[in-house]
Amino acid sequence: MSQDTLATLLSANAHKLLRNDLPTPLYHQMFSLLRDRILNGEIPRGARIPTEFDLADGFGVSRITAKRALDELAAEGLVERRRGKGTHVIHRSRPKPMHSPLTGLLESLEVLAEHTKVQLLQFRRAVPPEPIRALFDTGPRDVLVQAIRLRLRGDVPFGYYISWTHTDHPEFSETRLSNSSRLKLFQAAGIQIKQVEQVLSAVNADAIAAMHLKVEPGTALLSLERRSYDGDGNLVDLLNVQYRPDQFTYQMTLDVDDGTPL
């Protein structure tokens, strides 16, 4: 598990991620939180999950609750539990990309940026977890830029964004990102996007996304992964977004050539 993920899960505020007022049992809330981070690769294959005692202490629950959450992960085939060796992730995240047209996409994103507001929740330059390094084909010491943002229409949040960007340009900074769109920063940093791949799916909101989007944990969300490549085919930006479907609709227009099968 990455140190940042571990720090988030076992931070002083970890107990706020579980809700006693929900009908969903606490063990299942904890299971869902860990499961989602394993499935999206944030907790990579081979990572060691904290012990039942550490999870119980961090989340403010009983050891039995933590044990049941880990047992559920094992039952799903996501982790392996061995006496004396702990609990380790055995699932390998393998998202399948779906190609989508670039025409009009960047212009639409710019319009979205101009008509909504964004809160920058986190900005850092760090070595990403192994699944992210594999996508960017970077080394174990190579640093990328991670940004976590919340996009709102008025005072209502509708999108929770996590991005990794391959750049060391000084223009791509926390100050600039707080006051400008990422597309403008790409231009300022000399990042030229020539191809975009997108994956669309539906997910259930985990505790962290639910907290920022102001929905109940488990709420169905629209999930979008966008991979942006330069002219040499190198991945330069990876964006994962979770949208509230009651506040956001994703639409694409496809031009079909004569004779193209549908």
C-alpha cells in the first residue's frame, strides 16, 4: 500500500469515513472503502493491508468489525490472509480502455472549466504507486504531479477529480492550478495532447468521494478515466473523475462514415 493511501485510511479523521447512521453495517462500509482502492489500483498487488488491530484503532471500530471487512475482501478474491504473514493484495488492476474521438473534446472541457468552479484539495509532486508508474512507464524514483480537485456548479459539487501529470515545468504549479484550468496549464507547460483514451463505467461512492460530493456512501456515480498521450504516444496525463449523475450528464457526438457498421 502506498504511504499516502495508508495515511489517508488511518489518519486522525479516518473514523469520519464510516457512518453509524447508515443502514449499511460498519464492516461493509470498511470493506467497500478498501475494495474500491484495490480495484482501481491505488492499493496495488502485493501491498500489505494494515492489521485488524491497526484498522480497528484507525477507524474507531471493534476488531471483530475490522476482521469481518478483511474476511470479505478475502472472500472476493482480492486479498490473501495468512497467519503470521498478514493480509496482502492479490488482485491486479487491469482497466480496459475505450477509444473516443478527440475532436471537440478539449473545447468542451474548456467550456466546462469556464462555467464551473473548482476547489484544489491537494497538490503534490511525488512518486506514484506502482500501477500508475506502470501506465506512465516511469521508474521507482521518477516524480509526477498529483492533483485532487472538486468541481462545483454554484455551491453544489458534481465531480471529484484525481489526476497524475508527467511534467516538471514550473508553470504547472499549485498556485496556477488553483486559478486556471488544466488545459491552459498544459499549453503553458508545453504539453501537447494528440490522443485521448477514455473509460466510462459506473461505481459506488466510497466514503472519501461521498464526503466531498455530499452524497451517501454507496451512491451510484459515473466514473471516467481519461488517458492523454503526446505525439510520440507517451502517456502525459491520467485523470480519474467520479461524477454525481444527478448533477452531470456525459454526452458524445460520433461522426459515422458511410459503410461503417454499428
